[in-house]
Amino acid sequence: MIKISPHTTLHESEIKFSFIRSPGPGGQNVNKVATGVLLRFNLIRAVSLPCDLRIRLQHHLANRITTQGDILIKATRYRTQERNKQDALDRLQLLLTHAALPPKKRHHTKPTKASIERRLTAKKQQAKNKTQRRQARYVEPD
């Protein structure tokens, strides 16, 4: 069970793992042992997620989802399969918890009287500068 929010958990049976060869250092075992992990989580078929959360996740993680609805996470940071698997799970949990936070509602505000006054005086000053430029044109001496 992966905890996403206080009321939502994700079943590990909905997550698929495949193991791949990791790039980088590893000595003689690098071409023989598949220590990298490719985590695949299908967001569309996830039964343990509520519908509103699933829609918010699809919107928030739109650039991370494949056309089939899978979220792919490739973990090759460590040299062991277990640590890479845990790293992929941690990254998935982090993605889902950040995306599961409901957006804050915007409170409409009004500008203060002082800010309105500053804006209007700045506009008047700018207009005054432009009119002075128009009047003070360079005239060639005869």
C-alpha cells in the first residue's frame, strides 16, 4: 500500500515492474544483470483512486502520461535492483502526492486607494513628459 493522501492509498498490485540494464558504472556485471527498474502505473485503470483525483492527476501529469494512460518511471540511480525499485516507488509516491493536493481557491482582491492614486499620478507624469517633448522640438537656427 502506498499512501497518497490521508484518505487515499494505492494498491501495489496496480503497479507493474520490469527490469532493464542500467547504464553507467557496474564493473563486469553491467552487461549481465538487469538492475534498472521501469515502473509502469496505469492511471486510467487505477481502481483505488477516486474519480476526481484521477482527473486532477491526468491534468497535472499530462506530460508524463503515455497514450495508453501509463505513468512511466525509470530508476537506474543505484546498483541494486531493490534500491532502484524502492527509488521508483518513492518517486511515484512523490508525484502522486504533489498532484493530489487540491488547488487553492483564488480570492479576488481590489487595489487599494493608495495604489490607484500612485498609478494615476504615474500616468499623469508620463503624459506630462510626452507633451513637453512635443513642445520642445529642435528648431534649426537661420
